[in-house]
Amino acid sequence: MNSSHTHSSNCSCCGISRRCFLASSAALGLTIPLLSSAQMEFPTESELKQPINLTDFRPKPPVRIVGVVVREKPPYWLGWPGTSYDVEGMRKHFEEAFIDAAKKVGVQFEMLPNPIEDDNALEQFINQMSTEKPDAILVHVQHLYEWGRVDKMRSAKVPMIVWAPLGTVFTTQVHEFARREGVCLLSTLDTSCLEQAMRMVRAKKQFEHSRILVVHGNERKDETIDRFNTNIRHVPREMMEKMFERVPVTEEVREVAESMKKKAEKIVEPTDEDMINAARSYVAAKHLLRMEDANAITTDCLGMVTMKTVPTPPCLGACIFQDEGVTYGCEADIFGAMSLMFTSYLFDKPGFMNDPVPETIKNELITAHCVCGTKLNGFDKPHEPFIIRSHSESALGVSLQVLWKIGQPATLVRLQSPNELILDNGTVTANIDTPPAGGCRTHISLKMDNIEEAKDVLGFHQVVFYGNHRRDVKNYCQMYGINVIHSSAQARPMIPADA
């Protein structure tokens, strides 16, 4: 959690603020009752004028992956990869690829110096991994006859990435092994896939080090999402309303408003005052995250708009959050936020949580919402074009109409629970304006793959993002025990007239 910040509101005896005390106590595993909103210390005027680096909220936990080679004792005679295969040369070549991938993803990789070439070495390795419990092991297979030993490594109960370059495995050897929970098999010469495999391990650790702030209702409580071990902190909706009231028009607020105006293709409805209020909402969300030691947020945005407790929806700020790898979900939907985090942590791209609409003439899926990141190709890539609009349902504030690339493959995911995920794919065919269409500002049409009727797509508040990542998502779900369902597999029979 984020607990490195300091505060000026200190107690007189020791110079430690109540917020810092709570954060320190939590880090030590002490149980401290949650304070009511009336008891919470909001930032001072001076603190509110100090900019907060948004990317600091993205968790960066240490991740350790241990690599090992398993093989017959050289020199080889018969059996793939063959006697002409440069065993030591290829071992060095792939080890360099492992190290390079780890650096790019930001994880610690440690290659054990001694290959496993007999059962004694295998037993020692299993005992070592069972004791140390790294976040994953990467097994480099260098001989066709080693799959019995590779399978025994599962007894260490550590997630396994198995690198089996072409010529070291037959399909018949891995029919069952390749489908085991906790296993990701990579049988290829394409080392670029190693980065995504390591991102899986990193993402799991990021989930474990995340707290989602759910801003809704009147209750304060903490809970944990099973399997992901992600902390959920519920706080009253008035926390955001009060924080917004306190945020002044600072230099940061003006810079955010002007920066977004300059990047936009055009501005349609919002006024300068709308832009300022939207930027204040963005700043307020950062301060609330820091105040609650959280890494992500989802708010009862429609409730605040409906009751007119704030002059602007949080849509603009939520878009900026998504572009910096920090989840800001809509409508206090916890698993919607978890699905956004899934995309963010696993692929380093923002996702688009949406409402699904069937287009029955073209047989396409329309996905629409008023919050969408603009850096759809990746956090470190240029933004896609966008138009500054109002929040469609209320005609208030600022939202973005992000223009998706036509012909772009896309993936759709929705965590239904800690144990089940909807996974589908499609291709972007159009950006739709509102009006003439009703609905939200970012409004894209997808031609779905392998789904006979678009109206049969499962789920609500699914998250759509750039790229065909179907296999990558399935790899993560297999590694960490999540059941995957596809809309194409769910037959929808006609309902009788008298039903």
C-alpha cells in the first residue's frame, strides 16, 4: 500500500499524524478500527496545493522468479533436440533472453547455475523451492525425455513457466500437463512471449499489494477478495464530496484543464468552468487515495450526479487515471474495477469498462461509456484522438469521446467473481456519435469473433482493450486457477411464447 507520504497534522507528543499511525499499524499487522468520515483528517489547505504524482499509486512490489535448466547429462546421443544441437550455446542464448525480459517487466530473475540432470538434483531443487517459495519458477527444458521430472516439479507448489524451445516436446507428452493449474507452457522459439509470461507473475503480486477504495453509501469497512488477496476498503460517498469541496483552484488544476484542452481534437459542450471543476475532481481523487492508503478507486458517480452533490462527474479524472496505470472504475462496481486492474496489471494498457448494446442489423456489439483511457496502445505510447464532451446522461461536466482505431483487434474480459472470467474477442468497426445514438460518449462497435449472435455476449461492464490477448488471458487464468467462459460456448435457445 502507499504509506510513504507524510502529513503536517501531527500529534503534539511524538510528531506522528493519526493517518501515518494508522498506516504504520497496518503495516505491522495490527488491527485498528476504521474511523468514521467525521473522524478522518482531511488534507490541510497547504497539503491540497502540493501535487501528487499519480503513478506513485501503481503498486511496484518485489517479484522473484527463479530459473533452472532440466536436461539429460551432455553429451547427448539420440533423442531430440539432437546431437547437433549446441546445448551450452542455446542455454546461454535463452538465459540472456530470460534476463532481458525480466528487466523490461521489472522483476527479479535469478538463474540457478547448475542444471538438473539427475533425480538427486531434482529432489534438492524441489525442496529448495518448497522452502523459499519464489513467486514463480522458470524451467528451461533442454531434452525431450525430461518431462517426467518437469511434472514432478509441481510438487513444490510454486507457479511454473515452462520454456520448451522447439524440439524438446511432443504434443503427446503435454496433453494433461499443459492444462494443469499453476502451469504456463511456452513451446516456441519466439522469446518475445517471455515478457508477457513474467507480467503474469508480476500482475498477481500487484493484485496482492493493492487496495481498492469503494466510495459509496454510508459505511466504512474492509474486506478481501479471495484468490487475488486484494483489499477492498468501503468508505462513505460523502468522503469524495467533502474532498472535492476542499480542493481549491490550484496551479495543478489549471495545468490539468489546459493540458487536456490542448490534446483534444475539439471541444463540444464543456465550458472553461467545467474543465476546472473536472480537474478539481481529479485532484480530489488523488488526495482521497493517499488519505486512505489505496491504489485504485471506484465511486458511486451516478449517485453523486443524480443527487447533484458535486457539479461534475469524475469522468475526466478517471480517464487520466487509466492512462497512468491507476484504476478509476465507475459506479462502485468492484469487479468492474478488478477487471480494469486485470488489463492494467497484466498488459500495461488501459481498459474500457462499458455498457454492452446489441446492434442487430450489423450483428455487432456496441460498447459505450463516458470513461475511457486514451493511451490504448500502452501507457508508454501516444494517445489516441479524443473529443472533449459533456457527461452524456446528465449533460454535466467533462467526458471524453475517445476515437478507437478501425480494424483494431480487441479483447473483452469481465471478472464475474474471484473464480470466473468472461473472455471474448472482436475487431473495432466504427466509432459512433451521440447523438444520433443515445448512450455514453465513447461509443465503439465490435464485430465479435466466433459468436453467432452479438446479443448473446455475456456480462455487463465488461472491459475491452486493444489487442488479441485471448491466449495470454487464458494463460493467466490457468496459472492462478480462474475458470474461463466464452460467450460462443453458451447456447441461447428460443423461449416459447407461453413461457
